[in-house]
Amino acid sequence: VCKGKPDLEESSTIVSSI
């Protein structure tokens, strides 16, 4: 789930972590 678009808060954290 690391496409590059913060869909959810969790996804945003993953993208921000990268």
C-alpha cells in the first residue's frame, strides 16, 4: 500500500516514513 498517495492516515504515515 505504498503507491505515493496518502489515502488514509495509516497510508500517510507509511508514505511519510519512506
